[in-house]
Amino acid sequence: MSNPEVGTLLLSMDTFICPKCGNDNPIYLGVRNGHLYCRKCIAFNGAMAQGGLLFPKKVSFSISYSLSEDQKDLSHKVNENYLSRKNTLIHAVCGAGKTELVFEVISTALSKGQRVGFAIPRRDVVRELFQRLKSAFPSVSVIGVYGGHHSRIEADIVVLTTHQLYRYENYFDLLIVDEIDAFPFKNNELLQTFFQRSIKGHFVLLSATPSVEMQQKYTVGNNALLELFSRYHGGRLPEPIFAIRLFIFKYLFVIRKLRFFAQTKKPCFVFTPTISVCEEVFSFIRWFVPKGNRVHSKLKERPEIIDAFKDGEYQYLVTTSVLERGVTIRNLQVIVFDSDHVLYDQAALVQISGRVGRKSDAREGEVIFVANRVSESMEKARDEIRFANLHV
Amino acid sequence: MCKVCFKEISPQSWLHLAHPKAKICSACFRSFSPHFKAIKLDGVTGLSIYSYDEVIREKLYQLKGCFDQEIAPVFLDFFRRELHWNFRKFVAVPAPSWEGDNQLREFNHVVEIFKVLGLPIQMALVKTEHIKQADLNFEKRQEVSQRIELSANANLKGKYVLFVDDVLTSGATAKACIHLLQQAGAKKIRFLVMAKTEKPKEKRKKETNENINTGIR
């Protein structure tokens, strides 16, 4: 095709769906002023039939930074996959900007007047993502649906927890599920059933650490696997440092590190495997390091504490795995306490390491695994990060 | 592909042997029932092609009201050769339409209809007020000349000018435009309308008989 505009027009002719009558047959399409319109339902489009849309509305989105070349490529590929009616699994490292990768496909779906869902297993992440999508898509209605917050459940973009998918049956034309490898969605047949049931069209799955079975599944049939190994700012993933300490020395090490971070004004997360360990660690180190707090799922005022931490009120937070995913804080440092615990599998450790160095003006950061011994999953996590760094 | 009924055009039909590029099937074309009429307005001769019946009204509404640009060429598809030959020396000047309407539609419907004739088109006339002739009664329609102006870049001196419009009802707009074109110094003026209203109301008929002389060719 010599004229590129004609080429794109013909391409979009194959993928045009009328938002009013659902017609996607190109013989009914007309061209006016360089854009397509449906001629099948033309009698319902005049001045006498007001209230309907004349065109698929052009939904634009804004991202606060410019996408890297890799991201742009992948973003286009996701969009093409969706247009050719394929499901996609995106395997991208932590901090690759996974959320931004799907903005293009979201705007495509919205432009066709379709319903978009964005499901995540974690409630805190829903709240954060809701704000991000709201600022990125100012022209459409975005709502967050999660436990205790479901008075409105219909909008252009629904951001919801995977549990809330039960409210929607055969509903979403485009359903994006982030962090598919995270608890509680992982290995939960009930939630997987809700997920399958709520899809009307196609889905895009996002993960930093998909399981091997998942990756195999997406190389065959109507599915596509897309991989992105570089972070959006081109920096490396921070490699974890192993600190093997026993008994009280573990605590002393954490206290020393936290004091060092406090001096250099770096915020820090201390990840602990369980709620009881979290309370225990915090109750001990609070006497030695000031300006801190703890966060876990049993704490009612969790959102306020996280907001206060983002405002710089606290130097450090002792947390369970609630903050393991989807949290972006500038210049964050991470200590994983008892990283040899059985609850920490490879995926969780990679995710936690991925909290560090996510902003382009603060790419470096420390990830320290404090443990009694070097466990298998710790080694595997380090190997995976090294492998991903080879591609940078 | 027929632009009206979306069916495949059979290439064997006689109409399409004569007009292989036509975008309308012969069945739809027959429903249009062309009805040529010579009209004289203020001493200027013109031609109307269809009578403004239900089919034309519907298709014209689809074009003007529903913004269906693709249907515009079907009206004159089968007459394009003859009309082009008849008016080969002429510059087409479309009837003025309100700029806001054109922006809403994203095209000028008169231009779209008469584009198929392949004549040079000059937008010499502009409408200064947004009032539809169709909403007015006969007396008010005659005031149309106050709302129409020659555009600043009109260049018609010594030219053969063909005034084109979609529908001719009372002839008020056409007369006002022809008057303006005469002022602009056109050497020869003809007009071509796509459809003419067939049966004017009784009251209007009395008054129009003095001004419009209709003869069937």
C-alpha cells in the first residue's frame, strides 16, 4: 500500500465494530472525512434520533512518562492480539511498566464501546490502580469495586479484586488480570471459575513471575505469550544480597540497616512472612529505630498508614506480603526478614525484589534477604533476576 | 456493491453494461424514477432530474440528516456522462449552506451530489444566517436574498455558470442566487436541481404560477 493512511484505514476496516448495532461486516462500512462509520444503522443516526453515539468515541489516555521503545512495541503487539481476537499473557519483569502496556488496548476496547475490567487479587493494589487509571483516562468513567466498596458496579472501566468477579457474568469484552500468580488467585479453582465466567470477549493476563505451566499454555492455540525483560527506564533489576544471621543477630542487622537508611533518608520496607512475626519484629525494633509502623491484613487503618508512609511520615514499615505487589514508592529499600520461610516461594521473592528502583530518577536500591540459611527459592529468585538482567 | 441495498450488482444488467462504474443496482435505481423537467426561473433555464417523492426524500434525508456521505454519488450516477457533456463548459456553483451544518456533517451535501459530474466547483455563495428554508412559509421564503451573499473570492466574470442545488421548492433561493450570480458578471447561467417538489400546495400554486413556468419536456 503506497499511501499509509489508506493502509491503516483498510486495516481498521477489518476490526471496526459499530458501537450502536454491533455490525462488523465491512460491506456496511462507509468512509467520511477519513474515518469509518456504520451504514447499516444509518437511519438511527440522524438529528431525529438523538442520544446515540455517531461514532465510536475516541478515547485518549495520558501517561506521565514516555514509554520506552520495548514498551511501545509490546503495547502495539498486545493491541494487535486483541484486535485479532487472541488472548495474551504478558511476562514482564517487575517495574517494566506492565500496567502502562495495556493502556493502548484499553483505549481500543473503549473506543469500540466495549466494557473493560481490570482485576487484581489484592485490595490495596485495586485502590492504587483505580487512581492511576482515573488520571490516565480522564474522559471515561472508572470505578473501583472491592470488598466493602461496591455500591456502583457498572462503568466503562471497572477496577476490581478477583473476588468481585462473581458479580459479573458474561460481562467483560476485555478483562485484564494483573498478578495472576499472586495469592489468593493462584491455585484457587473458585476464583478461576469466576474469571472464566465473567469474560465475554478476550483477556490479557499480566505477570512478573508466571509459572512454567502458564507459559506453556500460552504458546499454543488462540493464545499469545509476550515477554519483556527490561525495565521501562532501562535500568537493571536489583540483585538481592544474602545476609545469613542467627537469632538476635538477625534483629541487630535489621536495626543497623534501618538506622543507616534513616540517616540517608531512604524509605524502607521490612517484609515478614506472617502477621505474628510482623508484630514481633516491630515490637522489638520500634525501641531502637524511631518513625516506623507495621502493616498487615488484620489492621483496619492499613490504607491510612500506607498513605502516611508515602507522605514521608514514617521512615520504615514492617509488613507482611500485603505490600508485596503493585506498590511503587520512590527510592525504596527492601529487607526480607526470614526469607528462608516456607511461605516465601520464588515468585514472591522476585516480586518483593521488584519493589526497588522502580522510578527512573532512583534506579538503584538495596534488596537484602535476612535468613537463617540460604533456601532453594532464594537461590532460584536470585538466578531469575540475574537471567532477566542478561537481557537488559 | 450497491450503495443503497448492499447487494452485489449484477454485471449483466443493461444499465451496468452502459455504466460499469455505477454504484447503485438497477433495482434501486428504478425505484428512484427519474422525471426530467425543464424549468424557467426569471428567464434562466434549468433542469430538474427527479420529482421530490418519498424515495428521494428518504435518501436525501439519509445523506443530509444521517450524514451518510457514501450515498451521495448514487443520485446522478446514471446521468453523469450526459450531464457532463451538456455542461462541459460550465463552472458549478453549489447553493449556499450554513457553515455550521457542514461542519457537523463534515461534508457539503450539494457538493457531494454534484461532484460525480466532474465539473469544476466554485463555492461562490455563502449563507450569512442559519435559517432553514424548509421551516418557513412562502412569504418568508422570499426574504432569502437577505441571507445570501457572494463570497469574497468569487471569480465568475465572463464564465459559464451552472447553479446546482438538491431540492427546488418555491424557487426563492434559486432566484436569489441567480440574481447574485448575474451581479457577479457570469456570461451565461443555467441551473440544475436534483429534485423538484411535484405538487405545491394550493395557496402556493397561485403565487408561484406567476413566477415559475413549468413545462414537461
